[in-house]
Amino acid sequence: MNWLEACRPIGPAGKERSMEANVKVEEVLIGSIPKKDGEEIRVRRSTFNGRPYVDVRVFYRTEAGEWSPTKKGVAFAPERVGELVDLLKTAAG
């Protein structure tokens, strides 16, 4: 199972779910930024197969009104957050 397959709509922050008998995913929603009608950028802290990740991904609202992830996003190790922040600050000028 790859990371994208593990990204499914999440419920309340901190919800833990079992994907398979030996795979646990824990997700904590840190925050979101509205993007456009029916979309938002979500920042989540996740653990997948025992490894921590930071996930920044675009979510959209389905016709049923539930949030669902898109393929637009990136997941990376928490120790790389500083590098990403530096690059974003440089890009912003």
C-alpha cells in the first residue's frame, strides 16, 4: 500500500484507524486553508507503518458533502519541515 492509498477522508482530529490487520494510520489535522469553492489545503501530521509524516494536500468536497483528498499534495518526514518553510519564504519574497 502506498501513501496515496492511505490518504482517505479523515474524521475528527486524532482519529486512529486500522487499514489492514498490521497497518495503523494515525492522523491529526493541524489546520486548513480555503482554496476555492469546494477545495481546501489541509496540513496533517500522520503516522503510517510506524513512521511519522507531515502531509500537505488539497481536499475537495464530494457531492455527498464529505471531504476527500486529491493526488495534489506531498508527504514528507517532519525533520524536513524547516527546509520547506525556508523555501516557501524565499518563494514569497
